[in-house]
Amino acid sequence: MPTEPTAGFSARRRWSGWVNLFLGVAAMLALAAMANYLSHRHYSRWQWAKRLDSRLSQLTQLTLAEISKPVTVVIFYDRRESLYRPILELLRRYGELAPSLHIETVDYELEPARATQIQNRYKLPPNVHDLVLFHSNERTEVVPHSALSQVSPTGQTPDGRIVFERTHFNGERLFTSALAAVSDTNRHRAYFLAGRGTHSFTNTTSWDGYGSLGQRLRQMNLDLQPATLSATQPVPKDCRLLIVAGPRTELDAQEIQRLREYLSAGGRLWMLFHRATRAGLEHLMAEQGVLVGDDLVNDPGNGFGDGSIKFSAFADPQHGIHPAVRALAAQDVSLRLGAPRSISPLPGRAPVKCTQLIATSAQGLAYRQPAPGATNAVLTVDRRGAISVGVAAEKAAPGQDAHLAPRLLVLGDSDCFNNTLLDKEGNSDLAWNMSNWLLDRSHLLAIGPRPIQRHVFSITERERWELMGWLLGIIPAGILAVGSLVWLRRRH
Amino acid sequence: MQAYLTLVRRELAGHFLSLRGYVIMAGVQFLLGASLCITLEALNQKPFDMPITEKMPNTGFFWLILLLVAPVITMRTFAHERAIGTFETLLTTPISDWAVVLAKFTGALAFFLLTWLPALAYPFILTRYVSGMGAVDLGPLASLIIGITMLGSFMMAVGCFASALTKSQIIAAMTSFAICTGVFLLGFISVIRPPWIGSRSELFSHLSMLEHMGDFASGVVDTRHVVFYASLTALFLFFTQKTISLRRWR
């Protein structure tokens, strides 16, 4: 009996079609998953934005190449913060060169649970936000948001307040330093002279404290300890750097002798003078080839209006630009000091190599200090011109290893590194460079800050309405008008 | 190839010879204009240090355009043909299913990109009001265009697939909107779920459209994002082709 012809495909054909479909879909899904998996493992990133230029210095590349143990980097940031993207891209570049770097991003606004977990894991205070954290070898280094950029005054508000803006990004320098700190198990010890009215390295709250500078020095892998000097207490033997931060009373003969011994043994001294006193150290400084002026320096055309003055890196006529201020000079970054003393090289003190670091503009003035106890004394001008307020001195004996030679950095102002002024202009950079030069970490001096480009939209009320008229009215209405014409033409 | 180009032209003509295409374009321009006005309002007289392109994806209008416009453009690609009965005629022509699918997809994508075209002038208009060089950095602008094209391709492919599933344009638009919004929201899972460390966190970060667009908008072109959108586009075009060929033997 003949079978009746069917209208569709046979059951077998249909089944084979479904199987074919199922296998095709499964294969395609597998291919898509595989492509994504492989692309995730082997990827490239191209940065086309000028501000994200994350070419790393050769020294950072060397530091990254030496990292062997895993390092966790946590970017604990609000993603809307404008520095977030440059930080992320820079650290991703680090990650590409050092596979042992594990980078995590946590937006504390969007991910409160993860933020709490990170805060607990690394023992961060609950109110601390916007930071980059490096962890390895049971050690944690935190780079705070405030240290990542430099600010400079760019104008004034109508009520006379100075407006500060970010001018430079310090990311590479701080990240490389933090990486070196967590991966280097040898921590160097630095001491600061305690007492004698010096600035406190533990005080982070009052304006004249040095707590912020202390934190920065610890980020540089330094173990910072107080030191007291006396007949029985010399400078500790493990001291790689001694900081005398603005003593307001005179040091006694025993203390000065201890400093002299320390310097003759190849010590590294960072001397910051307070405007009120030379602390009895002028003779010791003279022995090292440094003249500490009994004066106060001003630069009338470069004042900030709050008593502080703008200074610049100075090219010494004899030795050129010193490494401690080279990056600042290259980026044309200014410095902000209080009213400093003049500090200059004493001529004819070979074999001391004394280099001027910082000076006023050519319109600088040095006023003679009034006699102690004098009231209503008239300040008399002692000198005019570009007046040096900072000097670096090196005393290398012939044939002596440069690493063992004593080094001395003298600055005529101690207020520039206090909690208030440390982050102003290039002051933190100066502190960074000075300490690295004293510690003979010259490689870190080469990583300079990167300029941040700022823009300002300035649209008047009339221009705003004009722009809105175009964007929300004329352009959409124009398109609709063209559409209506086309429609009408096709209709008739 | 000739048949493919003819079909692409037919698709584009479908948009430009009807009022509907112009209404979509005007709507997109209005929303983009609103997005720019909001960005300018937020930035006016305040110094900022990121390119304007980086700010654009932060406004809700930007995502509204991407998520809403794609279903509206693609809802008619196959559903309309099936509703008016021209689909069967198209399938009987000596053109492969793939040529039909690719032509519909190319037409939709080209129209989608054309709706964004006037926005290219925005950065240059803005240079008139900005002080400080470099507010309009061409690098991020180029990468943003790549990002919008990649995301647009994926959404057009989803729209074509949704349109191939049904006769109803409304159902097609809703299906496409649901899939695109679903993928968009997947990126938020790592945020609303308890903290995940490791591969799961990486997976959801890999799926996050916000992160992809954040990279593109700030001038970063990452091969992972390109592969993600290219693979999803290929996947949904494959689904579309299978849906069409299913009609032949089902």
C-alpha cells in the first residue's frame, strides 16, 4: 500500500537538524569562551591618551626585574577621582613587566564589603581612603593620595584666597620606592635629633610638626628613630642618616663634638636651620665648607602672601645643577620656604665640594638679623641678588670611595617640611631628593614627577544658552525637519 | 558580494526613506546633547585634569542611548519582514542565509554609527570654551569611537537575533533590551555580591561593560575588550543565522 506523502521533513531529518543545531551552538559557545579565556591570559593594552603615558624609567624597569616574591598591590580608590585612571594604568604597566605583581582595585564607594575586608586585612583606619597599598614579605607600604600629586597656587578667589591646583603626578617615584621597600628586607636606620626645640617627627596634627615627613621617610624603607647626643651617647653606629630639624636652642659643645665625629666617620647629615637661631653650629658648618648667614632672606616679588616665599632650583656656577634638585629644575617646579637664612659655600675649603641648591630670584634680599632682645629694630639690607638658601657638601679624600665620603645637606629653613608646607609646590620632592642623595640612592633621584595638564571650561550664561540651543534644539529639530521633508516627498 | 551590498543599501534606505530613522537620529542627538550639557554644567569654571571623553560614559544618558537605541534600530530587521510577508521571498532568492544576516547586521550597525556621527564635532566645538591645551585629546576620542563601535556591534547582533525570533517588533525590541541590559548588569554582580577574590571576581570584571567603556573612554584599547565584543557579536550572528535556517526544516 503506498504511503501518503508528508508535507515536511522526515523525523530522521528533523532529528539530525536539531543535533546539528545543538552541536553548532555548543561549538560556537566553546569557541567564544576559549577566545575570551586566551585573550584574558595573553592581552595587549595600548594607551592613546597623552595623560596616561606610562612609559617607565629604566630604573623602575630594573627594580621590577629584581622582584622575585609575590607583591600584592591594592588600589583603594574612588574610581571617579581623576588620579584613579593614571594610577591604574601606571600600575598595570608595572604588572606587565613584573608578573609577580598582583593588582587589585577596590572602590570603597561601590564595594563597601570588599573595602572593609581590605581595611581589616591591612589594619587600615576606617576613615582612611584613596591610597595605594603594597604588601609583600609581611610588610605593607601605603602611598596616600596626598603624596601622589604636587599642588601649586594658580590664582586667587574673588575673596582673596589662593587657589591651589595639582601640577605634577608623583606616581612612578612613589610606587617604585614602595616596591623597593616591600621587596627589600634590609631596612636602613635613620635618626632625628630629639630635643633642643627640633620639630617632632611623631606630630602629624599641628602645623609645625614633622609627622608627615616622618611617614614619607618610612615609605622610603627607613626605620626612623630619635637620637639624643651627649658625652656618653654618640650618634648610633647603625645611623645611615641623621636629621637635625630646626633646633631652636643652641646645642652644647658635647653634642656638636658628636656631630663632628659622625661627619668625620663618613656620616650623612641633613641640617635644617630655624630662622631664630644658628644653634651654635656655624663653626661646625664652616669646617664643612658651609657658611650659615646671620640674616633672613626675602624675595619681595615672589611672596605667597602668608609669609612664605617662592624659591627655585639653582645652577651652581662652579658645579652646575646638583642631583638633589635636577628633577625639580627639569620640570621647572618651584619650592616654598618660610623666611630662611642664607646658606652659601665658603670659598677655599678644598677638598669639600660645595654646591648651591636653591636660591631666590635675582631680586632677592638678605636682611641682617636684629641683635637678640632688640625691639623695633630696623631691618637693614645686607645683600641683594640671587641668594642661596641651601647647599650640598661632599668631602671626598683622594682615592676614597664616594660611598664612604661624608655628605651634608644644609637648608636655611626648617618650616618648608612641616605638616603644612610639605605638600606645597615641590617641597615633598625636595625632601625626597635630599634624603635619597644623602642615602646614596642616586638611582631614585632620576625618577621625576610628571606634569598634570589642567583644563578649565569657561562658559558664560549666554554661551551656555547658545550651546544648549544648538545641542538640544537646532540639531535634533534640523534632523527631524529633513526627515519630514523626505517623508512628505515620498508620500506625494 | 553584489547581493550583500544591495541588501545593505536596502536596509539603510529603510531607515533613511522613512520618518522613523530621522526620529531615532534626532532622539540620539538630543540625548547626546543633554549628556554634554550636563557634563559642561558640572565642569564649568572648575579645573579638571581628564579628557572630556572620559566624563561622557559617566552620564546616564550615554548608557540610555546605547541600551535603548539598539533595540529600536534592530527590531524591524527580520520581524518586520516576517510581519509583512517578504521574509519568505527573501529566503527563496539565491542568497545564502549568512549574506542576509550579515547584510541586515551591517545596515543596522552603519545606521547606529551614523546616528552618533554629529557627536564627532562636539570636542572641537568645546575647544572654543576651554583654556589649557589638550582638553580634546584625539587618542581617547579614537578609542571611544572604537569602544562605541564594538559595543554597538554586540548590541546590533543581539537585536538581529531577537528580531529573527519573532514576528512582533515590540517583542523583538523587548527581548533585545532584556539581553543587553542583562549583560550590562552582570558587571555589577561583583559589587552587590559579597567580596570575591580570584577568578570569579576577574570573570565579572571581564564582563563589566562599564569597565570596558571606562578604558575606551580614557584612551586605552585593550585586546580583551575587543575580543569580548567581537566574540559575542559573532556568537549572536551565528544564533541569528541558525534561527533563520531553522525555519527551513523545522
